[in-house]
Amino acid sequence: MEGIIVVNKPDGMTSHDVVARVRKKFNMRRVGHAGTLDPLATGVLVVLLGKATKLFNKFVAFDKAYRATLILGMATTSADIQGKVIERKTYDHITQKQVEDIFKNFVGNIEQIPPMVSAVKIAGRKLYQLARKGIEVERKPRQIRIDCLRIEEFNPPEVKFYLECSKGTYVRQLAEDAGKALGCGACICQIQRTKVGTFSIEEAVDIKDLNESHIRNWKG
């Protein structure tokens, strides 16, 4: 058995949890995913079966799209609401126009420092593993590309936005950086990946509904 499955990852599961569920469902060992989603995040997760696991580098390089919500006035250790709150500031003075203007500064080719809760490896160890032990290390900025960043709903303290970006872009870090630029702080409370390459959320299958009919061939 080989091919790919476009899964709609639910909130609370890790990408590894999804792979384990697929492995058990189809009774096969050779299963992987192409692009980690945090437990907080939902949406498109491309799962690779059998020989298709060799396609990892192709899939992970695809551009992505997200819908997410940030919370103004709050900074946390993980840049999302699951982290420890380290700062609260007033946000009443922040206008939609201010957020739109800040967002414009992030569009294009920019540098982004990976968050400590990411799966990026430094000296052979994943950053989130170090973060769990309270260890913070210096991270070098990485080149990313943001093609589209727009507000979909402005209802302070919540700001819902849509993002189209290159691989390696961290939505939580984008929210934190925007909060710093606004001077009030911000963190993420919700993320949904709506697209990976040409694969969209509309075609993604819920994990509970998974069966062999959802396996598709992909030649690239």
C-alpha cells in the first residue's frame, strides 16, 4: 500500500499522533507526514504511505496557507495561549488600520527567528524539547516569504487573519512579532492550515472517517 492522504488534523493531536493513528488503521509501519502542525493547530496534514514517504522533501517544500487568530495585549512563553503569560499590556488604542499597516511590513521576503517551541534542530536537538526543560538558546533568523497577509475580522482583542507563505514560516512567531511592532504584545489562540501546495482543507478527511478510499496516488 502506498500513496498520500490529506488529513484534517484535529485540535489537541500532534502530527505524530496522526501518523500513529494511520499506521494502526492500515496496519503498516512505513507512514510519515510532510510538515508538522502544532497540537494547537488544525487543518491540512499530508500523510505519506509506503514508498510515498520518499517524497517528503517535495511536499515539505510546498507553500502553505493559514487562517489564524491572534490575541492583542498578551505575550506568552510559547507565543500562543497555551504558554505562560509573561506580559499583559493595554490594547484599547490599537486600530485596524494600525494592524493593517504593521502587516504590510511582513509581506515579501523577510527574516524570521524560529520560536523555541518549534521542531527546528540545533546541535541535534529539537527546540521544543529544550523549551520543555526551560532552556532557551540563540536561534539564527531564517529567510521566509509571505505572499499574502490580511485581516479577515478585527474584534479586539481578537484579530483573525489569512496568510499565504513559504515553507518554514511560523504563524505564532509572526503574531508575536506583529504584537511587538504594535507595542502591545500578541499571541496566537487558533491556527488552521487551509492549504499545502494544491491540497486544500475542503478535500481533507477527518481522522475518524479515514479509510482506504482516501488514499490517492501522487506522481508530482
